[in-house]
Amino acid sequence: MSLHTSLKALWRNIRYHDAADRDLDAELHGFLATLVDEKIRAGMPPAQARRVALLELGGVEQVKESVREVRAGAWFETVRRDARYAFRSLRRTPGFTIAAILALGLGIGATAAIYTVVSAVLLRPLNYPDSDRLVVVLHNERSPVAPANYLDWRRESRSFEAMGAAEMWGPNLSGQEPAEKLPALRVTADLLPLLRTRPLLGRVFRADEAEPGHERVVVLSYGLWQRRFGGDPAVIERSILLDGESYQVVGVMPQDFQFAPFWATNTQLWAPRAFTSQTAANRGAQSLRVFARLRDGVSLEAAQAEISLISKRIERLYPDVPPNTTVRTLQETVVGQVRPALLVMMGAVAVLLLMACANVAHMLLARAATRQREVAVRSAIGATRERMIRQFITESLVLSGLGCVAGLSLAWLGTRAIVAWAPGTLPRAATITLDWHIVGFTLFLGLVTGLIFGVAPAWQSAGQDLNTVLRDGARGSSEGGVRARARDVLVGSQFALAVVLLVGAGLLTRSFIALQRVDPGFVPEGVATMIVSVGGTREAPPAVRAGFFPEVLRRIRAIPGVTAAGAINHIPIAGDSWGQTFWIEGRPAPAPGVRQGATWRIVLPGYFATMGIPLTRGRDVTEQDRLGAPEVVIVNQYLADHYWPGEDPIGKRLTIDDPAEGARWITVIGVSKNTIRSDWAAPAAEELYLPFLQDNSFMTGLGRGNYFSYVVRTAGNPTAVIPAIRATIADIDPAVPISAVATMDEVVATANGGPRFYLFLLSTFAIVALTLAAVGVYGVMSYAVSRRTHEIGIRMALGADPALVRRSILQRGLLVAMSGAGIGVAVAILLTRAMTTLLYGVTPGDPFTFVTVPLVLALVALLASWLPARRATRIDPLRALRQD
């Protein structure tokens, strides 16, 4: 038969299968009538003639089945009929069908939602051409780099096709209302080209624009272009005012461009970073993030070896340069910190999916037991074992298909919820979407799960002994021990998996509680905070700046409802801080390569009182601590204990200048309580608080001293005074922008966003797992009671004690659950080691969690078994006996 003829026959049989069946039926009945007529003419009575004719024919339905099997497209017709039968069968048991679809939907939906996150954050390449060749060069795994070190690396290395650097910048955009402080970067001219992303409009920077005096050009982000310039293509070559200086727009980046995804993610514009001879020789100001592209054929290890060699030479010449230079891929730098948490979440949903499969497999086993007579009858009239297995698997696949539909709906909702709840520390969160790859993954998942939970019940049901089934009839008491043990194993495995999830959730809960108990060192309630920036305004000149910030503070304190106000360069845990090297009077200088540093904070009077940070010794800074007066500093308790253990630090002196070059000694006047710095879970470290009015470099320094974070404590809702503060600052200078307005409670919530997010996810999975396990035990015990109704009725009729019957059922439920829980504890001990980086104040083998979880599961198993046990003791003996 030619291909064309085969395809034509296939199409005809698929498209007109009903007509083909009618034709086949007519032909068979015509042939049967002919046979009957022949028998009658041979002298047989009509009834005997029909019987003999049917025997010779082999049965009309059997012949039809044989003909269908050799038709073109017979497989399609078989699948169609099996699917129709499966739908009818599932419709007859709506309770079972809904429960199974819900269980599968939960497992598949949760897995698809988390896989969506994992795919977008971990697996998908960064949105740059050949992004696997992009690397980051860091000091000590995470620290930025000084300009002189970067320039040495760029000049001496041969492993990189290009190397560029970026530095944080926060200019004020003015000249059009309202003024706005923008998150921005200054970048070397070769940084944007090495990313190989073409601008949407215009161009990126030329090499000559990175020379001092020529850097007044900017490239806009797509968002800023749309938001402040209405998407006007004529923005190219237009001049804008940044920090009061004119910059020319030379380009606009594409909408999906984000640089860099792990750092400065909300950058709105870029300007060239020029190096003067002075800054090019600076090895102390570690402000640059260094990026590079590996040459073709150069491995990461080879690049690391070369950079390490260059760095060691630099360290020999300049002992203060931080050691341990690291070359890491940009992808790893972006996602490295969240990888363990996301992999734990992926493992958790995999456990949940297995539980859902076990739950559905158990339901299918129970359902298959109630269909023994149906299977036996179909087998007796000619259905083969393969045919029955195929029918059962088809029903499983139909069920998993419906579960996929439910799972995709849940995955869509779950993905949206995850994106809405995701902490700001989750990289690439904006790229998390449910796309066709995830849909394909979900369908594949449904197919696999359908086969997993469908094969065993199908094999077991199709292999039963027909004589036994037909002899025992509908009573169903013939269930073998193998089937009962299979269900026990499934339920036990659900409890084992539930233990793993509950232990994980328990550890995260204990960790989160420990985090909540951490004393931040300040009182966040009732405090509002905001950044006031004077860059580029008429208040920016150093001579005026020294008076502007104290004047703002004085005006804020006069606002009704404000009980205290202060200011600091960077508020705690807001994500930014500066380091400062210092020397202690009378102590030997640190050994070469040993950095004696502290977090450097500049404060205005009133900061400690407003934040509720107690001074354990000495006094606060005052307005009298200004230029010309003896220089003073407040240190935190950690620094005092570290450098003056057992001594009174008040009156001691230190300096932030190199003593060898003539130091200005600063006297310690107070000791403050330790506060959280940039990471909620990080231990305390050294901190220095210097008065703003005595820090000439901060008052007059370009850039770094042009903004302050104000903290305002109020008697009521702290947000209620924000409009009055805005009006007050606008009254002083309407061109001064206010940004990062938030309460300290919100700042704290943001700092704890990551642990809270992962706790929420894992707890949700654990609750679903616990529910599935409870439903599993309840289902097993309910089914066991229903199968033993006859037996229990006889025992009750013979005078059995209801309490003993109830106890026996409870014992079996507990035995199954606790056996599984014991295995789960052993597995959890091994798996929770992967959670070490997610925990704070609790160990992966926390005894409290490992004892509490099995107890909770025992209680759940008791409750799930108690209802069937209670029902068993209420069986009417006469009614049970009549079922025989």
C-alpha cells in the first residue's frame, strides 16, 4: 500500500470511524444472516442455526475488535475509546476523581511554580551574548577593588578580551520638576561594550569620553527614558542637569537591559568613569566592581591563576592591598547566594510531588480493589491482560492530564504570588514568568507521574485470579496481604516524606524565630527615615553644605508630633556602609597585610537618642563638636571590648590618618551599644561614629558628603509627618530631592525578607505535605474498616469489646505512620545538612525539631485513624452479617 493510500485510509478511519463501524456492523450481520440461512436450509431449527453460526463466526464483537486492530490508525481509535471509557469511569466516582486531581494539582503546581523560579534565576543564561564568558574579579570573594589595582590587572592580564569597572553614583537630576536622586553608575568606557548589548538608541561611550574633562555624557536606561522623557527619540544629544552640571545624552539602553543583576539592579543611567593621575594611583578606596570577558580558549582556572600572580606582585609592593583575589563567573556571582535556598525549595516540592503520587497511587489501589469483579468479567469475555493494563494506564494518564490542568492553574497563581512576595535580594525576579518551557515541563511531569502511579495498580489489578474474585463476589474479602502491604508502604512513605518537609520547615521556623529575637541595638518602632541629597543644588557648595544639613534637622525637630530627630550617612541594615582604616595611639601598627578597620559612620547630634541606641559609657556628640574644637569619636561596644578589654575606652585616642604621615588624633568620648550593620544575621563588628561638623572631608568632599539619612521619631504614626518634612525641606530649597522614604519597621522587614520568604514557601509545602499524609492514613484506615466490615460485625455479634476493636485499628494506623516517620527522620538527618547556610541560631540536627515533628505526626495519625475506628465500633452486627 502506498504512503498516500495509507494516509488516506488513516484519515478516513479517524474522520469517519462511526460510519466505518456502522459499515462493519452491517457487513458482519449480513454475513451472519447468510450463515444462519445456510444452516436453516441444511435442516437446523432457526435458534440452533443462529447459535452454530455465531460459534463459527467467533462472536460479532470479537470479530469487530479483530478488524479494528488491523485498520489503519487502529491505535488512535483504541486510545480514543480507552480515553472515553476512562472519562466515563472517572465521572462515575466524582469524589475519588476530585481528590486525585487536587492532590496531583498541588504536587504538579507547586513543582512547576518553583521550577519557574529556579529556571529564571539559576538556569537561564544572563541576558548578554555569550554570558558564560563574563567574569567578576573581587577581593576576598566579595569586596570591591581600588582603582590602581584594577588598572594594573587590566594592563598586565592576557586572559581577558576586555576588562571594565563600575562605581556607584547618585546624582540629582534637576532642571525639570520634581528633582530626583537617581541610582546611577560611573563606568569605564570599555565596560558596556564588553557586555555586547547594543543600545536601543544612540551609542555607548567612546574611549576619549573616559578622559578627565570629557566625561559629561550619559546613557539612559529604558525606564528613565520613558518616565522622565516620555520615550522621545530626540533625547539623543539633549543636555540634562546632573548634580547641577550639564551632561549630554548619547544613548538609551534596551528595555530588558539590566546591569548588573546582582548589584545596583535599579541603575537608571550610566556616565564615564575617568581616572585622574591621583585617583589612578589610589589603592585604598575600594569602590570599583570589576568585570571582564574571557578570551576564547581561556579557562576560568587559567584566568584565576594569572590574576592571582599579578595580585601577589601588587601585594608585595603594597602590603595594605587586600589579599585573595578571586575570579568568578558573573552567573555564579549573580545567583550564588540564593542557589542553596532555591535548591532546597526545589527538593521540597519534589518531595511534595512524590507524596502526591503516593497518595494518588494509594487511591488507585483502593479503587482497583473495588473494581475486581469488573476486571474479572471483562477478562472472562476475552479482554487480555495487556488490554486491561492499557486501560488502567489510560485512566491514570487521563487523571494526570486533568491534574496537569489544575497544576498549571496553581503554578500560574503560585508564580504570581512568589514574584509579589519575593524579597529584593532575589536576583532576576523580574524575569520570573510562566512560559512555554514551563508548560512543557509541567506536561512532561504529568506524563511521568501518570505512569508512576498508574503502572503498579494496573499490573496488580490485571493479574488477579479470576476464579477467586468471581467466587468471593462483591463482598471483597479476598483482598490479599500483598495489596494491603502495598498501601501501608505508600502511606508510610508519605509520612517519611512529610517528616523531611516538616523538619525542614521546623528548622527554618526556629531559625526565623531566632532572627526575630536578635537585638538590632535600636528601637525601630515609631521611626521614619529618608535620604536628603543636595548634590547639584545651590546648597551643594561646601561652604553652604555645612549649614544645610543641621538647618534641616533643626526645622524637622520643630514639626508638631516629632519627638526626636537625627541624621547619619548610612542607616543600619539599609545595605550600604563605608569602611575606614584606623590606628590606636600607643599601639604598634598592624602587621603588613592586616587591615585594622571599622565601619565609618558620620552623625549629626540626636542620632543615638532618636534611634534608641543607648550609650553605655561617656556622652553623645553635640553641636559644640565642630571644626576647631577637640576632635572626638564614639565607638561601639564591640570595638571597645576588642581593643581595650578591661579598660575604660573613654579618653583613649585613635586616628584615621596614617601616623607616619602626621596623624590627627581623635578622642573617644562615648561607647554605644552594638547595632546590626548590613546583614541581620551577621555578628557585631567595629564601628566608629564621627561628628559631621568635625569631619571636614565629609562636609566639603565632592560626592560622598552630599546626602544624609535622616531618622525621625514621632509620638504616633511616623508616616504622618512625612508630608510636613517634605514641605519643610522644599521651603529651604525646592530643588533638594527626598528619596528612600520608609519607616524603620519597613527597613527591618526588608532586611528579613529573604528568611521570611523561604520560611513561607517551605511552611506552605509542609502544611500541604502534612495534609496529604493525614489524608493517606485516613484513607487507608477507612478502606481497611470498610473491607473488614463483615469481620468486625461478626466479632461485635460475638461480644467483642468495642474498645479493643478501636484500639486495634488505632494501633495499625500508628504503626504505619510511625514506621514511615522513623525512616523520614533518618533521611532528614542526612538532607537537612544542605540547609546549613539558611539557618541562624539552630543546627541542622536540632533535637527539639527532630523530637517535635514525629510527635506532631503521631498526633495527626491518631486523629486520622480515630474516625474510622469510631465508625468501626458503631457497625450494626446484623447489618454487617447481611452483607455476606
